[in-house]
Amino acid sequence: MHNEGILIVISAPSGAGKTTLCNGLIQKFPTLKESVSFTTRTPRAGEQDGVNYNFVTVERFKEMIAENSFAEWAEVHDNFYGTSLDTLEQARVDGIDILLDIDCQGAKILKKKFVNAVFVFVLPPSLEELRRRLELRSSDSPDVIERRIARAMEEIHEARWYDYIIVNDKLELAQYYLTSIVTAARLTTRQMLGQVSKMFDI
């Protein structure tokens, strides 16, 4: 039996630390591939096209919507984000585990479409700490930070339908929890049955 690739879907309010956690996960599991989303937002300092995101114009993004190129897409903070359907399907067929760092809207769409997926929501320890982290980034104006805080309060209510919730208070502990979740997902009967069948002829 061929094992399908697993989707590891991670969502969090902006500033909760999911990017750092995702980077740590990729280091821990070299065979875990990170899906590169499409977005219309402007690249931040140090970001590279095709590495952090596929940066496209609004016009091109809307063309891709019309072409049904996305497994999911959403508008967040006045920018569009989308996940390539071809990327996910090819990974599933090839047995490659894919890490998706996406917002709640997109995650909910994927939860209805993909059976072999694990959904993790990352929370900050408090809204006060979230505000402090956003201010330390120094990449957003005060108005944008306030919008992100308001958005975070909405997103936190969505955490209830995720499979797992991690509170990112101490990074090392949160990283351990996330690593444990991925390890468990790879050891389910669904994933292991093909290998075990060959070993024991069952």
C-alpha cells in the first residue's frame, strides 16, 4: 500500500510565532516540505519570491481564481493568499508531507477537502503579549497593529475546530509539542499500514 502525503496545517494570529515554529519543524523533519503560498502583498525585508511566497499581482491572482488553480484562497488584511491545488495533489500522490502556514479561512476550506490532514492552532499566551510582539517587529504602523489585534480576537474563536491547540508561551516547549504532533500523525494506522503489511504480510 502506498502512503499518501500528510497535510500539516498551522494557523495563528499574526505575531503568535507560527513562522518560527514552522521553521523549527522543517529543521526537525528534513523530508517535510513547506508549501509556498501565492500572495498579492508586498514582500517584507529579506523575503524572496518563490521561497517565502510566490508574489503576484492582484490581476494575476484573480486570473488564477478563475482558472481554479487554488485549493483554497482568502483575503486577509486587504491582501490575497492562496494555496496551489496542483502542489497539494502532487505531494499527496507522491507521499510527501506538506506543511501549510495559512489563515483560518483557508484552513476551514481544506478541512472539508482533505481527509489526511492535521490542523494545529497556535495561540499567544495573552493579547497583551501578542501586542508586545507585534510592536517589537517594527514592520507595521500603529493602525495596522490595532487591526491585527482585532483580527486576532476573531481568529482565536476559530481555534475550537482545529485538531490541536498550542499556546506559544515558551518557544522550546511549543516546538516540542508541535514536533510531537507531527510524529504522532506519521505513526497513525492509516500511515503505517502499508509498511506493516509488507513486513508481516497482513
